[in-house]
Amino acid sequence: MKIMISACLTGINCKYNGGNNLDEELMRQLEGHELIPVCPELMGGLPVPRIPSEICGGVVMTKNGRNVDREFREGAGKCLETARKEMPELVIFQPRSPSCGVKQRYDGSFSGRLIGEPGITAALLAENGFRVIDAEEFKLKAASGSKEASDRNQGQ
């Protein structure tokens, strides 16, 4: 299966703080699949490291008040172009990110509070018909699927 994935989840150092969100369990679950790593923030021209950003009143702002909305939206557009070219069957994104959050993202107050809204790139890809899921949900579904398969095999 062809899967587009947040680059940080694969161990690429593209997070705002210069690190990554390598998820070894997720990487094990994705072995054998064709992965297409993307980082919308880098694709939009933002550096690593960078000041943390959140969506504030519909506009992406850094913690110190700089408007980076154009860069976020440009990166989202480039991810959409990549998705249209590669046609992944699934997109797995980093939870809570202002770009990649699927079901939740930080609320724009830089206080750690979450709201039930997607990030810019996740929303754009979903609006364009791509199946987008966050990494935590994927792992839960994969684990429950493995348990169900195991239970079925034991019953035979």
C-alpha cells in the first residue's frame, strides 16, 4: 500500500524544535508499505528549528506573533500536489499539529489546550478526497486488527 506520512514520524528531524517524532511501533506496523514522507512546514519554506506556531483565529501565527499563514498554506498546497501525483491509499499524520492534526490541534493560545479541528494540511487533503488518519488512531486500529486476526486464527 502506498502511504503518505508525516516525515517527523519516520525520524526525519523536521519538528519546530529540530527533533522528530519517530514512532518505532508505527514504523514496524508500516513495514512493507511504500511510504511517502512529507513535512508541509518545510515544504512551505519554514526552517528547522523554528518558533512554534498555532492557528489563531484562522491564521497561523508563531508564538512570538509572526504571521506564517502563507508558508503553512503553501506547504499544504505542495502536499496536495504530491498526493495527487502519488495517489496514496492512506495518509497518516502527526496528531495535534497545526499542519497535520487530523481530529485535533492546539487552540491558538499556546497553552497546550486542544480543540476538535484539523490542521491546515490534514483538512485540505481530506477535502480533496484523501483518506487521512492520525498516527495514534492508525496504531489503535492496527493493534485491534491484529488482535482480531489472532483471535480468528486461534478459533480455527
